[in-house]
Amino acid sequence: MRETAEEVAHNLRTDARENRDRILEAARALFSERGLEVSMREVARHAAVGPATLYRRFPTKRALIDEAFAGELRACRQIVEDGFADPDAWRGLTTVIEGLSVHNVQNRGFVDAFMSASPQGGTFARHRVALLRQLEEVARRAKRANLLRHDVTIDDLVLVLLAARGLSSIPRNGRTAAARRFAALALDALRADATNGALPTGAPLAKATILS
């Protein structure tokens, strides 16, 4: 029995959705473990689709990255917003640093995409501006409460988050515990204390273009 035009169209839409889902699943898995150096051809091969199918769904690698990490970006933003909303200044800072460290250590590619200073950053660039500004305000509140050492800058907080990325090299089942411990050690070093010595000059990690 011949298919009707409506049935053919429905099957084509179903195939297109399935291809798109496979592409995104493959991209998330490869970017998570190996970072953004993974090529589009590798993603297509892993998803068992042809390069032409991949490029029809995602014309550029940036478009694929944005879509693959949309959920990660929402989760990351929620962590920062929860810390920003917490009336307890130190708990808010702890929520952000620990939450982001634990969340991001499982996904190397997401951290690479989020911290990229490329002007072509698209969705990530827009969210990064908002999140880093909120993180700065969380830090200011902790300073005003004399809980965070006063010479800590946004660059130092970015440094902590970047350093935690190195934990993605250890076995996956140990990453969460390692990230929590790392965050606790970092936060202890950032806490205001009468015995704090002067910090050396830091690197400008949160560039003016990110926060402007």
C-alpha cells in the first residue's frame, strides 16, 4: 500500500529529528571528554550520519556547540543566580564556586566554550557577561562583610574555575569528590584572615571585553 504524502512528510520529519538528536548526543559526548578540538567530521562519524546531514542541521561548529551545551549553560546560570540570590554573602560565594567546579569538571568542552574570549562567542559570550558580573557582585558582598580577602579580584575567581578544569583528566567517578575538595581548599585560601599575606600580581583572565 502506497504511503500518502502526509505519511512521507511525517517520516521525513521523524528521520530529521532522530538525526539531529544523534548529532547532539555525539557532540556532547565527544566535546565533554576531548574538548572543542573534535572536528565536525568526527561528530558526524560518531553520530552515524554523513557530513552533509550534519551541516544541514548545524551550518557551523559554533551553532553545534551552542545547541549541544544549551542545557549546560542553563544549569551553570542557575548555579550563579542561586548564589547571587542568597542573602548570606559567604554561602552565596561558596554556592557558586563549589557548584560550578562540580558541574564543569564533568565537561571539558563546556568550560572551553564558556571561557573562550572569541568575539564570535555568540550565546556563550552573552551569558558569560551576565554571569561574571553577578559573580563580581557576589564577591563584593563577601568583601563588604569582611569574609573575602579584599585583594581578591574577578580574575582570581576565574583562575579557580579554570584550574578546576584540570580535574577532568582523572577518572570520571572521582571527579565530583575531587572538585568539591578543590573548591573547599580554594575558598579557604580566599577567606579573609588577619594573617593573609599580599598576593602577587595576577593575570588578566577576565578581559575587559568580557565585562564591558
